[in-house]
Amino acid sequence: MTLKLVPDNTNIGFVRMRYWAFALTIALTLGSLALLGIRGLNLGVDFVGGLTMEVEFKSPPQLDGLRAEVEGLNVGKASLQEFGNNRTILIRLPLPEGDQTAVQKVVAKVQADLKAKYGEVSFRRVESVSGKVSQELIQKGALAVLLSMAAVALFTWIRFEWYFGVSTVVALVHDVLVTLGFFALTQLEFDLNVIAAILTIIGYSLNDKVVIDDRIRENLRKYRKMDIGPIIDLSVNETLPRTVMTSLAMIVALTAMLLLGPDVIFGFTAAMLLGIVVGTYSSIFVSSSLLISLGIKTRSDASEDAPRGERIAARAERVAPRK
Amino acid sequence: MLDFPQWKIWSIMLTLFVGLAFAVPNFFPEATVANWPSWVPHKQLNLGLDLRGGSHILLEANTDDVRKTKLEGLEETVRSELRGADGGPVAFTDLSISGGVLSITITDPTRLDTAVETLRNVTRPVGSLSGQRDVEVSVVDGNRIILTPTDAGIATAVNSAMTQAVEVIRRRIDELGTREPTIVRQGDNRIVVQVPGLQDPSALKALLGKTAKLEFKLVDVDADPAEAAAGRAPPGSQVLQYADQPGVIVVKRRVMITGDQLVDSQPSFQDGQAVVSFRFDSAGGRRFAKATQENIGKPFAIILDNKVISAPRINDAILGGAGIISGSFTTESANNLAVLLRSGKLPVELKVIEERTVGPDLGADSIRAGALASIAAVLAVATLMILTYGRFGIYSVIALVLNVLMILGIMSMLGATLTLPGIAGLVLTIGAAVDANVLINERIREEARKGRGIVPSIEVGYRDATRTIWDANSLNIIVAVIMFSFGSGPIKGFAVVLSIGIATSVFTAVTVTRLMVARWLSRRRPSTLVI
């Protein structure tokens, strides 16, 4: 006998709950925006430029002492952050001025000093990015996110109808904003990898929505006489086992990555994990119910307006706004 | 849907076989693979620097430099061309560069046309547009000629300077004896240098940034030292600083000879002092001999990147085409200079604008953690799938494993690079593959629940789910392509794995499982469907 995560023939009234869901979605979105405004993102050197060193100590160092120590070297204002565990510290410094070897001079200076004070330390990673490059990385990252969204909207519009395009993009904007809000809340470092994660979330969440949209379209054709509300409920319920199973598989895989994977992609994995949860929520509760609010019509509505056969009815659905 | 003609079965098997064959070398040590016969796939996956450790350096050329160099070259050409113009030398004054253009006044208005004609002949056609030249020649105020490098001309100059710069950098890095460096152009004016295994990039960077333009010029002995100290030099001369001592020296602007024709340069010792010896090729040697012969007894300056290293007196004509540069060198700096001179001068100055160095421990840790996490992810997902879908779950898991192997195989075949975000992309692909099977299996369940027979349930399940899978994956491909075109570094690495993974996961999760299901149906002819 096989395991069933979701019982057969569920009949949950998602459409009825939509106002609660909309309220929650708006609250989450506004909350994220507020967090972004107040706390802001902890942008990594990829986006603000500067020098980062990942240093591993034999035993956990005192952060305040370490900061004073590094700043005492006259290399600018240091910001420290534990990375993965409390023995590994990310030290961030402004980019040193000077010739080609200025970065190495600063690194050597810090290295010599920490070796003298803390014994064995290992410099696992050193990165320096100039302001010019970081500007470009920001622009490219933002461009990639925006273009993906635009492509998604265009594709769903062409493949389905404009209602689906709008509802999908609204849900995606929510997913992305909540993920950004999470980064503002936790102050995890926001770097290029995280942009890749956000693009992945867009891809995944989209996948979810396309599956449900596909089913709604299919049911619209199948059940001409049914109202739009029940059709959406039916479609979401029919695809529910798949939605839950796939999300669970992703969550399981990503949890393995989060717990066992390298520290460098912790932020990436955390973002993806959260994105999967948020994306699944918005697929089930928000994007499909939003179709009603956008005024999508069923075949029966449409054929009353234009009882001249299916083809015209199908077009009517595309052009006639509700009431 | 479930009928597979023989040719289809064979092509599926062949595709799988090829994909897997290319994955095989990754599971053996490099040394073992090297001994395999030549017809077996050899290529192993390239690991990114974040996984294997090493230095990544992004250099940017100053394109203003190229414009300046081009104008300076043009100034020399104009001078010599006007001297050798048809019908005798054309007299001119006020030859100067300012505001990015070269201007010159022709003294005799009747020769203006000859001058313009002569100078127009110097310009070269560039770009794809017909009639476009690298320099525009125009006349203003009756007798003044303006030469403006066109955008296309500058672009061509930048392009050739960058191609040359890549070559010079390659020679310099080879001199360091580092293993398999990657040196590629990026965009119009950038070069990426990646050196695996390099821990301390300071030596590398010291070599990369230096232009290493070597010139020999005569010292202007008549110049007034007080004027020189104030930075003023007589016409035709210029004030230069010493490389490693305070004070200035006045030299003639005219270059006796440049280091372009050097064929060799080595560090050596003379009277216990580190020096750099050099040798010209035969043409350079003759010029050097002539220049020294004409100026015996006069001091000349050896100039590197506009700084004077030393200014010895020419005691005798140097006929062999070889010489020595002495200055206050250490053994190391003499060696560095020798390397720079051997590899030739950079046509433009390069600045480091991005630099990432990953230690070998971190890289090894990342590989270990990444592999462990991937295995754990596959195991966890496999358990979940088998528990949920029974036999169909097992098929999905086989497809999943084939999928991961095929991704490795195709990446090895294409010589693609696996980075850390790439590993994360692998996990996402596992998710996408699982999703395809979940869609199919859930559809089959639904159809079976509606009371359809076994074969129709499976047929309808595959048919309906396939449409959805195509929709979803074409969208993912669009996103992956956008990531690849507009993303940078890590995002690209992720997009590569994602695009390959989407293709292989549709193949394995849809086609391969369907084949397995079809074989099972025709062999066993099951009477009940457990899913």
C-alpha cells in the first residue's frame, strides 16, 4: 500500500477563504516592505564593494575584541559576522586605496596581527570588489529579476489569458518581496548567490502556478455549466496532492543542503527554502482566487452573453470584463 | 503513448549510454583516466575556483589610454608623412594634442590640399560600414587641420590592444610557472584571469598591472636644472622622475629605441650587484648599435613606464645587440623586470577591479559538503517517492539517478564548469525531475480512481501530465536563458546546470520512465494498479 499525504478527493473551499488569504498576503507584503525600509538589506561586497575575509579561528573569538583589534590596524571600519559557526568570522573592510597590491598588503597585515594574537588562524577566502563592479552586479542582478518576471507575464499571457498573467505576476512579486523581507529581518548577507536563489524561487513558484492554471483551463473546458468559484476550488483540490508532494520533496532536498551543505551557500539555501514555502502558499491561496477578483468568466457566463457557439464564447471570455 | 517501436527503444538506450559514458571519467582519479585508450571519453568536469581553490582576478583596461596612445602614434606619423609628402616637405607649426584631437597648422596655404590628401592616405578603413575610417581629417579656419579618431577607430584600437594584452598576460603568467591558468576577454575592455591553486595573488598582480614599456632616450644635458625641478623642460625635451630615487631628469622626447624588439632578458649579476641583461633581435641590434655609435660619450636614460631606472654614459658603441640595465635592484626585482621585458609591453594599463581568492581547505570542504548534501537530498527524495508511489516511485528514482549522471556527463562533454551555485542548481533540477514524476503519478492515480482500466489510466496520465510538464519547463528554460545572458559569475554557473538539467530531466522523467512502465506492462500484464 502506498502512502497518501493528501487524502483522495479533498474539497477545501479555498475560494471562500480568499479574503483572509488576501489580507495575510497584503500584511506579509507590507511587513516585508517595512522591514526593507527600516532595517534594509545586509548587502555583501558583491553589491557595495569592499574587502571580505573569511577567517577560521581555533576557538571562538570575542567579536568586540576582534573588531577593536582589526580596526587598531588602521585599515578602516571593520564589520564582523559569524559565518556558519562561531569559529568562522567574516571580516569586512572598505576597499583599500592604492596600487594593485594594496589589497594583499591589508590582508597580510591583518593576517600577521591575528596570527600573533590568536595563534593559528586560516584565511579561507578573500574577496575584493571595486565600487564600479558592484554597481554593475546590482544592475545586472536587478535586470535579471525584472526580465524574468516580464518574460513570465508575457508567456502566461500568450499561453493562457491575461488574467493568469496578472495573477501570476502579483503572486510572484509577493514571493520575491517576502523573501527580501526575510533577508532584511535576519540580516543574512545578501550576495549574488541570493539573486540566483530569487530567480529560482520565481521559476519554482511559477511552475506551481502553471500547473494549477493548466488545470483550471482544462476544467473550464470540461465543465461548461459550473461557476468559476467551484471550478477554481476543484482545480486547486485536484492538484493539491501534487503541490504538496513536490513542495515536500523540494523542502526535504533543500533541508539536506541547509544542514549538510557548505556554509557559503547557507543564505542561498535558506532563501530557496523560504521561497518554496511562500510560493506554495501563494499558489494555493492567492493566485488562483485572484482570478475571480480579476473578473475571469466561465464558459456559461460567456455563452449567455453571446450564445453563438463556443468559438465566440471563448473570445468573449478574453475581451468582456465582468459587469 | 505506451507503444515503443524498436528504433525508439534503441535511440533512448543510446542517448542514455552516451550520457552515462561521458559521466564515467568523473568517478576515477585523473591519473587513471589519463591511461585509458583514446576512444574512451576522457574529459572530467571542470570545477570552479570556489570548489578547487585559487585566484580569480578581473582586470579592466583604461580605454582613454588607448585614445592617447593612438594620438601619440598619429603625431609621429603626421610629422614624418608631411616631411615626405609629394612635391617636397610641407611646412607646418603648432602640431599638438588637446581635447582628444590632434591639430596642426599648415604654414603655406597653397600646400593645404597636398597636406590633407597626404594625411587622408594615412587613415585606414575600419568597421563593417563602408567608407568609415579610423581617423577623420577636417580643415578649420582655412589652414588648420584637425585629426579626430572616430569611435569605430578607437573601438578597433581597443580591440586589438585587448587581444594583444591577453597574449602578454599569458606569457607573464606562464613565466610564473603556474598551472593551467584561464585567461579570457570579457566584454569590450576586460580580462578575467583565473589561476587554480594560487593562494597568494600578490606576485601575480604585481606582474599583471605593469605596462612594462621600455624606452631608451638621450639625456638633455643642456637643460636648466632649476627649470627642470619646477617641472619645465625645453622644447623637444621632457622631465621624468626616477623610479627609485628622488629628483628629476630631463630627457629628449625623441625615442632612441624601444624595448619592442627585445628577444631575451635575464636577471644576472655584475660586480655583486643584481642587474638585468637584455638582447635585441638583429634589426633592433643594428638600430641600437647605430644609436649608440652616434652618441658615444653622451648619457642616455633607460626608462620603464615613464620612470627612469638609470642613466648611464655610452662608453662605446654597443654592437652585439646586447646590454645590461643596472640600477638598485634586488635579486627579486631584477627577476621581475626580466620577466616583464621578456613578455613584452602591455598595450594598455590594466587595473584590478575584482578579486576573489579561495583557500584549498574551503574548496575541499565545499566539495565534501556539497556532495554529501546532494547524496542526502537524493536519498531523502527517493525514500519519499518510493513510499508514496511504490513501483512507480522506484521508476522515478531510477530516472532521477540517471538524470544526475546525465547532467554530469553532458557537463563533462561540453567542458562546462561546476560551481557551488551549480551544485544548488543540481538540487533544484532534482526537484524539477521529481515534480515531473509527481505530476504523472498523481494523474495516473486520479484516472485510476475514476475507475479507468490500468492501461488507459497510465496512458491518459502520461498524456495530460506531459502537456503541463512542457508548459512548466519551457518557462523554466526562459528563466534560465535570462539568467545566463544577464547574470554574472555565480548566476551563470547556476543557469548552466539548470538549463542542462531541465533538458535531461524531461527526457529521463518522462520518456525513460514511460519506457520502463511500458516494458513492465507488456511483460507482466498486471491486473491491479497499486499507486
